[in-house]
Amino acid sequence: MLLPQREEAASAVRNLTAEDLAGLRDIGQPSERVDLESPLALSPDGRWVAFVLRRAVPETNGYCQGLVLMEVRAS
């Protein structure tokens, strides 16, 4: 699952595992280069931000990734 559900985020406290670390979600470029374009894009009307969210899947030695749209709200 690429995006966590509320139940997953509120699960019981437990010890951290190597699988937890490998499965961390990541926003950004898959390299250390800083000269690449921003991984974030703002919609023309300024209401939405888009980015690619990526998570390693150790069982398949691959990645799960998807395009995420989030509404921009003032806090």
C-alpha cells in the first residue's frame, strides 16, 4: 500500500525493523543530484500540489510508486 491508512498510522507501538526502514515512503529524486527540477508541481490555479511518492518493496526487489495530489490549504 503506497499511502498509509489512518488505522495503520495509529497502530500499536512496536520495535522498528529493517523492513520498516526499507519501506519508508520517499518524495523526491532517486539520486543525490541537486541540479534536477523540483519533485513538486503546483497546479495553475495554486490549489493543488502534485508529486510522485515512492516506496521500496523488498519482497519483489522493486518499488511501488504513484502520483499524489494534495489540496493546498492554509493552516
